[in-house]
Amino acid sequence: MTSLRWGLALSGWVTLAVVTLLPDALVLRGVVATAFLLACPGLAASRWARPGAVRASDRTALLETGVLTPTLSVSMAVLVVEPLFLWDAFTVTRALVVLAAVTSVLTLLPRRGGWSRRASRAAGNPAPRAADSGRPEPPASE
């Protein structure tokens, strides 16, 4: 596992420690929490949902990840905070604990479909690719 994945998995817990231990009026506390809430849960979700690795040379995939990351992050934050408000149980600490746990789980889970593709490639049976798109061809209709 790469250090980037470990960093993403631990980012929520570091944010929780910063928010819990630093004084309330410190600007660093707000900056760290905002950076985590806008980037990390969405990056973990988009990383897990994407079937293949995003390469730096693939501009479209990088742009897609850049747009999906804050969108998914804000969506996940709303999905966590709304039930806490409805149950009169909202605290920043509780919301960060849930988001940190979700981020860690999504980061540490293996990618969707990763095992089957690796096994077929190891057996010398690579997935068929479309000539111009670089994506697997859909199964032939019968």
C-alpha cells in the first residue's frame, strides 16, 4: 500500500486530533478542517469507485476526479451531518469521527473489480480493449 493511501486514510484522524486539541480561535484548526471536508472523503470515494488507476497523462480522468472530489466530499458531509441534526446529536467531533471512519474504510478497501482483472491478466488473458477509447468492450449481444 502506498504512502498516499495511508496519508488519505489517516487524514481524518489527524483532522480530528487538530480540531479537538487546538484552541477554538486558532485559524489552523479551521484551515485543516476545511481542507479535509472538501477533499479527503470525496477523494477516497472517487478512488474506490473508479475501476482503473488514474494516470497523470490522462487529463480527462484527472479533471473528472478534480470535479468529483469536492462534490462527493460535500455530499458525504451532508449525509453525515443531516441525521445527526435530526437526532439532536450533532457535534463537530461526532461528524468528524464518522467522516474519518468512512474515509479510512474507502481508502483501505481494495478497488472495485481489482482482484478479477489482476487474476485474468496473471493468467495471460488480458481484457479486450476498444481500439480508440482504451476501455473494455461491452459483451457481445446474443
